[in-house]
Amino acid sequence: MRDHLPFDRHLVEKYDRPGPRYTSYPTAPQFHAAFAEDDYRAAAERSNRPASPKPLSAYVHIPFCESLCYYCACNKIITHNRERAAEYLEWLKQEIRVQGALFDDSRRMTQLHLGGGTPTYLSHAQLGELMASLDAAFHFAEPEAREFSLEVDPRTVTPGQIQALRELGFNRLSFGVQDFDPEVQEAVNRVQSEAQVVALVAAAREAGFDSVSVDLIYGLPLQTVASFDTTLDRIIALRPDRIAAYSYAHLPALFKAQRLIRPEDMPPPERKLELLELTIRRLTEAGYVYIGMDHFALPEDELSLARENGTLQRNFQGYSTHADCDLIGLGITAIGRVGDTYGQNVKETAQYQHRLAAGGLPVMRGYRLSADDRLRRDVINALMCHGRIDFAAIEARHAIDFRDTFADALVELEEMADDGLLAIRRDAIEVLPAGRLMMRNAAMAFDAYLDPGENRYSRTV
């Protein structure tokens, strides 16, 4: 059954404004340096106290890349010097040991994600060392209870190496494709053939990976509706379990690499909307379900099922099917969520090494949530994951009167309701099909820290 996701160009243009992605609440701009290592250690200790502590999750940041993709806004280190990665790995294993000592041995790690940079910049032997270190420190759950994923640059692995990744314990792969058009690839300095990707996806299927994902980006230089339609044809033919179609945010004033893109090659704003409309139409016609926030999945995929049964979760890695975990961030810039706190590591490798050499943790900043923060996080999570805020459920968990506490937000949302994007009912707020692309806009009404004049965020549609 085709997923119903209306696309109204007028409303998309009206609500396409800067706003947070709400992978956390409060969002990262609220993190501060007054939250230090001792605060993080205290949060970890508190997280061990319940009779049934939460399972553990980890994000591991591998910052190295062999070449620069001009569109990239991630924290990365471009180098061919493999010794730098080997040195980083030794310090990373030190952080893993220190972090592991903070969490009770009875807890199990059910979720793991390696991101970058390029995680497959590490050799098979190095990835093996990393996985062994993580298992020793955090005690991996049984294979059937794991969701272990990593991002793969198709230019860095062969089909034969895919089986080796499966043997290391990974059961989910995400391939960075972005676009198959040769001219677009040249314009962003990321050239890879369709044949490479096809062979790797086939190898992942043969190796028994539970899920194969593909990342696309629309709004890149030289993209046209016709060229991206061809890319979508080829992706649909591959039938990945999940597809992430991200909007490219061109911010050369903030990201030096993007200055290498010729301004005259950038598509006009109206073409980005045409590309978005095309992507939604083609993927939903092909049977994919729109999960939210650029993510699509096959109907039988766990994400689609979680969206249907109300168990969908959201964290710094995006949408997840696993129950709420304490998330440990490992490596430079990594962000974790432990108990009622967020913590982020330092951004520079020299600082990272210095703090670990002193026997400490590389926590640079963070945040401890207040009762009001926890309330608003709960509301925003309900909206972003389930498309519905049940007033009675929120009131029972937080001992509030919803309409009284959020009177201003309800007034603010009236315009979206008048435009047919939301239904504000007596007992709930429900996102209507036409509003599913604007969930971030609705969530912004409940953000106590948002400055309407801020322009630090990507656009909401």
C-alpha cells in the first residue's frame, strides 16, 4: 500500500525555514562548558542505580577520510597517513576502557554505530581491535539482540571485505551514494561508479546483513530533476531496506570545503523543491514508507513496523527501533546521552589525547536537563516519532495540565492547523498527512530556547 505523503508546494515554501533537527532536546547550542567530567561521571553512576538499568548504546566517531567531499560539513581529518589512524585508535581504546569502568558489568550493549569521517578507513585488523575493545568494556548483547551498524564509503571497500565486516559482528550497513550522475560526482569530488555500489549491496545481501541503507543528497551542484530521477531509478532497482534522502545545506561561509563548489553550479531554490517532490513521489510509488526527517523504509523494515506500533525512537544517529538506551559517545566530537544529561567530547585530537593521557575523560561540554526540559523532550519526541501528542499520557508522566502548560504553543500551532497540517483536538495534537514534512516546525513551538532570529540550523523541509 502506497504511503500517503501529500506535497503542497505553497505550504512547503511557506514553512521552509531554519530549525533544529531535534536529535536531542535541548539542542546542542544549549550545551555548555560548566558541565564537566565530574558531571558526566556522576550521571553514569546514577544510571547504574535502577533495579533494571537501561541497556547501553555507543556512537564511535572515526574522523579520517582519504579525500575531501566538497559538500561535507562533518568533523573529519583528510590524510593518507595511516599512522595517524593507528595512533587515534590507541587513544580511542583508552577512552573505551575508562568509559567502560563507569557502567555496571551487568549491563549489555545492544546498539552500536560507527560514523565519520569514514569508519572503513580503518583496516580490518584495526576494526577487529576496536570491536574487541568495545566488547571487553561494554559486554555485547547476544547477536539476535544487537543493532550494530557502520557507515561505508563504497570507494574504500571491496565486495570481499563486506563478509569480513559481517564476521566482526556488524549487521547493518549504510552506503554513502549521494548521486550516481558523473558530472555531479565530479562537482563534489566524490567519484564512484554505480557498479561498485551494486556489487557491494549484493555482497551485503549474500553476507546476511539484516539491513542495507543508502544515503542520497538532493540539492547538490549540477543536479537536475532528470539526472536525479535516473539516480532514483537505480536506487529503487537496488531495493535497499532504508533510504535517507538529505537536503544539501550550502553554507560556504561556515564550511571551508564548500567554497570549492562553483557558485554557478548550484541549483536554484525552486529546483531543490522539485527534487524533494520528485524524491517523495518516486520512493512512495516504489512502496517505501516515509518515516520522517528524510528517512524512508520498506514496509517490512523494523523502522516502518516501529512507526506503526508506536515504539519508534530518536537519538543522535536518527531514528531507531531499540528501546531507550544510555548512549555513550566515543571519539572526538562524539555526543552521548546518559540518564538526564548530554555530554560532548573535545573537537581536536591533541586535546583528546591530552585529557586521556592525564587519566581523565575528554568531555568538553554538556547539559543536565531540568524537569521542564524532560517534559518538553517527551513532547517533542512524541511528535517527531509518532506524529501524535496524547495530552493524558504527557500529563500522567509529568503531573501537569497540558493545555495550561503549553497555552502559548497551542496558539502558535493554530496557523499550522488552519493550513491543514495539524489537528488540535480536545485530547491530542495529531500530525495530518500534509504536515508530515513539517514536523520540525511543529516541534519548534515547544522549544523553550529557540530564538526565531537564529540562522544556525538547516532548513526544516
